[in-house]
Amino acid sequence: MTTTNLTVAVLGPGGVGGLIGGLLARAGHRVICLAGEETAATLNRDGLRIESTQYGNFTAEVKADTELREPVDAVVVTVKQTTLDQALDRVPAPVLGDALVIPLLNGLDHVAVLRERYRSAKVVAGTIKVEATRTAPGCISHTSPFAHLELAAPLDEFADRLRHAGLGVTLRTDETAMLWDKLAFLAPFALLTTRHRTDVGTVRTDRRPELLAVLDEITAVAQAAGTPVTTDTVLSFFDRAPHAMKSSMQRDAEAGRPLELDAIGGAVLRAGAAHGIETPATARLVAEVARQSNRED
């Protein structure tokens, strides 16, 4: 990776991908957004329009296409797990070559899928903590006072580029621990806010016994997987989160979109079964959210 500006493809310029793409483009990097024909046409005409409490309001010029047609330095994968297989058709492996592939998806299973598909590329597991929503094609609302990535690789130069664009970045050495750190918070957050149709503040007060039961199960699974996460650590994140914060799964449910229930809740249940850890409270929540979603379809 040279010291010149980067060329970065963003697969899925929604809330997360749109924010990252907009910040990189504003910092002078060349950004190619990969999306459907209508969204691509809108982005080519109007650019990415960002409204952010942290970064201000701005419009960034980007290139958009329905498929990657040229080599890039990196591809940031920010689609939902529910559309991953279809979306990856927009990134042909021969065109991608040995570029960095950085998935910022929820759950655990997507990393292996990408490493199987892009054997010559460098697939680097990543996570992001942010609250950002696509309000219309090319229009991104960023409402959290943070946008922080973690990447499980020694990508010092790339991380510096992201930081210069305004993103928080931490480099991790333990991929498994990094993914479980995110999932141990995300799974109870997503499942409980979606099941009870409420914000995190209400969950941590009115639903605290249920929250604690689920946290105990999920952290037990995480520890069995070899990570040091504890209930107290995750609970402290809940207690510090902005009261009105909602999960992306909850927003998807409110909008009638498919839920990442298997990627988030299903990943915990599969890992629990693999390690012989019982997860009845989590399983009940997953089943209740599934029934709730099916009734509303």
C-alpha cells in the first residue's frame, strides 16, 4: 500500500458503508460504491450526503457501479448478512485480486465465507461500533457520538488513513476475541430491543433480570470459545449506552426488512451447542423474535 491516496470499494453504501465511504472521499480518497442500478445512478449524480452529529453535514463525490470492474486497494463489505451471497456477485474474485477485504458484518460466520470465495485476497476480520442509518439512497444519518472500527491485523498504514478521515481505529491481535467482544454486546442488545420493541435504556431498567440471564449465557459461550469477556464488562457497556439507542435489528423490524436473526442470535446458539453450553434464555428470545417477525410478514 503506497503513501498516495487509496482506492476503496464499498460494497453496500447504506448507513455504515455510506458513512465510511463519505468520510474517505472527503479526505481525498477515491471511493467506488457498489450497489443496485437505482442507488448507483443516484450516487453518481448526487454523491453521498452525510448528516452527522460528529462530523457535520457534507456531500462527498464518489463513483458508483453495479459491479467492481477495476483493481482497488481495499473493499469494505457493509451489506447485511441476509443479502451477503447475492451482494458478493458484485465483486468478482479475478478483478479483486490481492486487495484487502474488510467485512464489517454482524456475527461470526461471514469471515469464513469470504476467505473461501476470495482466496488470493487478504480478508481481515473487522467490527464497527456506530449508529448510522440510510434514510434514502445516498443519504446517511449518523447519530452516535462515535464511529469506531476494530481490525484484526497489523494494518498500521491503512489504519492511519482511516483515522485521518475521522474514524476511530483499534488494531487487534486476536480475531476471535474481537468478534466475540462485539457479539457479546450486540446479541442481547439486538434481541431484547427487537423483542420488546424498545430502546436500550428501557431494556437495562425494565428488563434487567432477562438482560442479566442472557448476558450470563452469552459470555459463558464466549469464554468457552477462548475469549475473556465477562458479564460485568458487557453490562457496563449497556449501562453507559445512550438511553434512546436502538439496534439495527430493531430498525429492520420496524421497517419490515429481513432480520439478521441467524447471523446474531443463531451464531450464539450454534457456538453454545458446539461447546456444550446451554443457552435457554437466548434460545427463547431468538424463537420469540422469529415468531414476531413471521406474524408481521
